[in-house]
Amino acid sequence: MSVTRESVELRTELTRKAVHIGTGAFALALRWLAPIEAALATAGALVFNLLLLHRLTGRALLREHERPSGFSRGVALYPVAVLALVLVFSRRLELAAAVWGLLAVGDGMAAVVGRLAGGPRLAWNPAKRWSGLVAFVLYGTAAAAFLLRWTQRGVLDGASDGSSAIGASFLAASVADAWLPDPAFLLLGCFAAALAAAFAESLDVRVDDNLLVPLVGAGVLWVATWIEPGRVAASAADWSRALVPAIVVNGVLAAAAYFAGGVGRSGVLGGPVLGTALYAFAGIEGFVLLLTFFVLGTAATRVGFARKRQLGIAEERGGRRGAANAFANTTTGVVCAFLAGATGRPLLALAALTGAFATAAFDTVSSEIGKAYGRRTLLITSFRRVAPGTEGAVSLEGTLAGLAAAALVAGVAWGTGRIPLVAVGLVVVGAFVGATVESYLGALASTGRPLDNHLMNFTNTVIGAATAAVLVAAVGLG
């Protein structure tokens, strides 16, 4: 029987993933290791992967395009990512263990199940399958929750009998005031991290999974540890009381936007759902940020619409936004609004909330004004002149308009008491970073299959929100 090229590639991939998943078993050792010991062990694994692994395995773990060089970037980046986790979470090794579980088991099983089970492909990335994404979430959640609890129990048990160095030294920082002992919150936090990491892994963004998965998973899991059950219970009553006015306000505004030509039928149905949640979580002050973004985006879309339509670069359906637009641009803000009431760090969450809508405003306004009035439209990766409307293209006129829009959103947040004045500039910087990253990714994909616009809009709001929160924390405000 002849061995086909496909069967050889499948065998190589399954062998590689078996090692990828099996290596995650070493995360069990974090229960007993001090941070410096864990870092040294991981550094040793990196040296082993670089110098010995492929020799000992007869290059069986190398993909076809890697065999001429005898080097695998992914195999090298795996221990680099784990080392980064250990260093970043040196006082929270249970979080490092959990994210390691996402990387090893979640990402590994996504590839195995996607290959073997097949099934429908993802609309935004035909190279990936729904079976793989679901497998990532299920196996990743289970692995992360188990490893987190396993490592955490070692800290608690060691502290109780004095036998654990990390138990004695890091108990207070690790578990004393966290939500992690609550099984429901532990599972929900790990599920959120697995879902976010699985979504990131499914995107065609040309970033190695061994970096992207732990980066996204660690960020979401870390933020999830801010959530305090007591604060959620205390805020639930306020959220409930705000539901009726939230529904009324959003219903009226959705109808007005529809008759004004700002949204389509799906937007009338989907927009109020997110708007109601935002109003309930953040009050009228938070909802005003969404309204400011919507007015700015709609106005910018109308500017020069006839010219944009003539060039074939105008928004579809006459500029009416649908439910997909609403979810792409609003979901991040809604999550941040929830965190403002569910955590002890409301300023960081409100800065992220403002950053999300400032980024959405920056992106929409800069794109629409650039299409209408941009004199020189340049591809952001090469600064080569391209036609207006090209993916990844920027213009001076559009960028300045985007900065003004982001500043206006941030100014409204300051005027309504959501953020201090010093945070306004930081939010604008976050919006610029989020929109610029989206343009860069769009330019990278311009030579191949284009990225889904709604997914990229969602991604840029996440990046803008995260950047704003990090900057606010860095200056000591959060």
C-alpha cells in the first residue's frame, strides 16, 4: 500500500499534537515549584527544544516546510510562552498553570478534533472547523479549571501545614481574596478564557498560536479574577431596576434610527439588546458613549456618500448598520460595563469601556472621512499609495478625523464623570492603537483572503479597551 503525502502530513501533525498536549502534564509540577524553580525548568525546556528535541525524534515533529531548515518556530515558541506565563504570574502560579492548560490541551485538541472529525468550516476562516473550535472550548475549560484548582490546592495545603514554600510566601497574593475558591466562578472564568482563546486561535491573523492563545487566555483569565461574587450580588439589584428605562430608551432610539436611515431591520432588533445591557450595567452615562459613537459614525458615513458610492466604496444598504455592526462595535463596551460593577477596579473598567467606544468611533470616522476627503491614501505596512477604500489603507485627513472623534467620546466620558481628565488622552492613545492594529492586520491580509470586517471591528475595540486600561493602570489611576 502506497503512503500518500496527505497521510504522512496527518501522521506528523497528530504526533506533533500528541507531544504538544502531553507536555501540558508538566504543568502539574507547578503545584510544588517555587516561581524561580518553575522559570529555570521552563528555560531548560526551551534549550532542550532548540538543541536536542528534533535530533532525538528523528525530525518526526517537523512539518514539511520546516524539514529543510530543521527548525520549528512553533516548537521553540511553546516553552517561550510558558516561561513568559511563569514570569508574569510568578505570584499567581495557578493562573500560569491554567493558561498552560489552554495552550496544551485546548489548542492541541482543537487541531486533533478538527482534523479527525471534520465538519462545517468557520465562515471567517475556512481553514478552521467548528468541531475544532468547540473542542478547544470544552477541553480547554476542563484543563484550565483542573490545573488551576490543582495548583491552588497545593498552595492552600502547603500553607496550612507549613510544608510549602510557595504556600507560605504567596498565599495572600494568590488565593486569599480571589473568586477562585468558588467553583461556579472558577468554571465561568476558565470558560471565558477558553472561549476567547479559541476565537483568537480561529482567526487568520498570521500570529503563531503558541503566542496568541496564551496572550488572549491569560488576559481574559486575569481580568476574570477581578470579579467578586459579593459585588455582583450587590450590583444585581441596580441592574434590574435599570432594565425598564433601558428598554424604553433603546426602543425609542432604535425606531428613530431606523426611520432616519441609520440602521436596518436587523439593527433594530440586535442593537437594542446590547444597548439595554449597556444602559443597565453602566447607566445613562455609559449609554451616552454608545450614542455618541453612533451619531459620529452615522454622520461620517453620510459625508461624501455620493462620491463614495460612485467609487464603489460606500457602506452597503445605503449606510444602514445591521445587527452584526452592533455586536462588533458594542460587545466589548458591554463587557467592560459589567466589569465596572462586578469588580473592585471600576476606574480601569470604565477606562476600558470608554476606550472601546473611542476606538469604534476612531475606526469608523477615520475610514469614512478618509474615503471622502483623503488626498493621499497609503497602505500602512509599506506606505505605498493605494486607492481609497483599500484594506489597511490610511490617510492624514482620516486619521485626524478619527483622533477628533475618539477625543470627543473620551471628552463625553470625562464630562459625565466616568473618567478623570488625565485619562482622556490615554483613552485616545488606546483608540489610536486599536484602529492602527486593525489597519495593519487588514493590510497583511490584502494580498490573500480578506478578513471579516465585523470580526476586525470587534478585535480593534478589544485592543483599544485593553490599551486604555493598561495605560490608566500604568499611571497609577486604577
